[in-house]
Amino acid sequence: MIQAFAFYLFAAIVLLSGAMTVTSRNPVHSVLWLILAFFNAAGLMLIVGAEFIAMLLVIVYVGAVAVLFLFVVMMLDIDFAELRAGFARYAVFGTLVALVLAAEIVIAVGAWSAGSLALSQRVAPTPEGMSNIQAVGTLLYTRYLYIFEAAGVLLLVAMVGAIVLTHRTRSNTRSQSVPRQNARRPDEATRNVNQPVGVGVEL
């Protein structure tokens, strides 16, 4: 009874917050509604026993992606009224895409429900006495170890490449020389001038 109440509560909040994310006029409010949707989706994952996915939703999506969206929206001066001006022009195409996606979801759920296997046989087996996170970690660091390491190396190369491209030497910029600044004496850094009245400053 309590699980059913929690499921309907979390599901209703997810649907409500998702709708408010799309319909909110203020982009900051949209990001906050999105964070609320992520938290309640994590609650749904906890109900079905997927603790690993729930923690990923909270740590990765709420702690990184949604916060990044929030900072980008708050720092960039974007004219959202101009962006919404073309909404009516693409409404028909967006509705068509939404209907196609909804039809695909219905077909996928129907094909999964029409299978000959029982519900207990469709779920990946978990060893007795082992939690969901332990099972995922054991499988990830044994059977898929090389794929996991290759993905880590790929992300590392992408990060190093982004840093190198950002910090490359440019001829049209003036760089800071800390040793040269520290070597300057006070008489070289400042100049005392007895400026007469009515005469401009010489640079």
C-alpha cells in the first residue's frame, strides 16, 4: 500500500514538473522544475530497486547537468522572447515527432508484454546476497573492464584536447609574465608628477 502511494506520488510530481519545465516562461524556473523531476525520478528508481540509477540521477544529472544548465541560463543574456517567436511555425512538425515517439513507446511496451517469458525471467538475475550496485560493479569491472577503461581513456583524451585547444598560444593576445612583474622595483612601477592646474595629463 505504501509503495503504491509512493509510486503514484512520485509519478504525479514527475509529470507535473516535466510539464512545468516545458511551459514555464522563466528559463531559471524551468531548470528548477527539471531538478525536481530528476529527484522524483530517482525516487521511482528506488522503488523498483535500481539504487545505482537513482544515485546517477541525483549525482550526475542534478549535481552536474542541471546545475550547468542553471549557470548557463543565468550567465548568458539570451532573448527568449525571440526564441519563442518561431514556436507556432514548428508546432505541426513537433506534434508529428511527438506522435511518432509515443507510437514507438506503445509498440515497444506491447511487444515486451506479449513475450512468452515470465516477468521474473525478463529481469537480469542478481546473485543472492548481493545488492544491485555490487552486481553492476562486479559486472563492470570483470566482463566489461576493457570497454570501461577504453571509455575512460577516450574521455581523458577529449578533456586534454579541449584544454590544449583552449590554452594554445595566440599572437594577437598579451600574456602575463609573473617573473617580470615580480622583478619590477617601486620606482619603475609608479611615477610622481606635480601636475599643474589647467594642463592635461601626459601619457
